[in-house]
Amino acid sequence: MDSKTTLSRRGFLAAAAAGTAAMAGCSNPVGSNGALRIDQRVDATRNFLFTTYPGTAELEQKSSGVLFMPLITKAGFGVGGSYGTGALRIENTTVDYYEALQANVGFQAGAQQYAHALFFMTPEALQSFRTSHGWSVGADAEYAWIDQGGNLSAETLTTPEPIIALVFAQAGVIAGATLGGTKYRRIIP
């Protein structure tokens, strides 16, 4: 590897990190009233989810806990990233606050905002999430699909998977968007 290759890779990684850091301020401020603001957004997101997709209320009742991420802002053109904040709730009580951060390279173009929720269906999955540093969505998550009537499929409600991921309320267009590679870290707002 020559010095030009090394410098261009370093420059590329620095640009990706700078872009992701810049996105951290996009519509996701965490300030002195950050916890209150996040909880208000989570309440609104949870109400929207249960009203629009009634099967998700049953899913929450069966879960050990739910991470609600009310607003994820994602943008990219070749190099991209996403950022958002949310709250982990157990029996609809906030126990921790988290940020979701993703930086990626590859085919992508555009910008998008969306919400998502991770339903932890077993105490072990929830414990693993809460005790890890930099947890990311992996192969142990099932992505839930909502049918045209706005209902979760019966398979989703009975899946043996330990985590169910639900993405909803998308606004904007981005090609190549995914939750894969998103890192979740506990924060103190």
C-alpha cells in the first residue's frame, strides 16, 4: 500500500466521520431539556404506531421492552449516515435513552426521515442490548412487515425471533437505506 492510498483512505474516513457528526445536529437536538423532549417524541411516536398499526400494541404487550426511535435523519450521496435519539421503555416506562448512529459507503442517494421501534421479545435479548457498548442490529432481528390494511402479519406476532424491528413513518426518498450497521449507544440527555 503506498502513501497516496493511505492518505486517500484516511481522508475518506475523516469525511465520512465529519458528515455523520454534522448530521448529529439535524432535527435531533439533545440539550438541557433533552430527556423531556425525547420522551415527548417517544409518546407521540408510540401513539401514532398503536393508532395506525393496532397489532403493534399486542406486540408491545408480549415484549420485554421496546426501543422507540422517533426520528432518524438519514442522508447520503455515496457516503452517508444517519442519526437519531430515542428511549428504551419497559412496561411503557423510560429506563434509558439511546442514540442511533450509522455511517456507510456504497450505493445511496437522497435523504429520508423515519421512525423505528425494536421490540425485544425475550429478557435475554433485552439484557444483551442493555449491557452492550455499541450494539447493532444483527441476524437475530426479524423485520416486521405491515400489510396493506395496516396490520402486522400473523407470522410477526408469533415469530420465535428475539428481536422484531419495525420501520415506519418514512418521509423522503433514499436508495439503499437499511437499519443494518446502525449502532445504538446509551446517552444521558
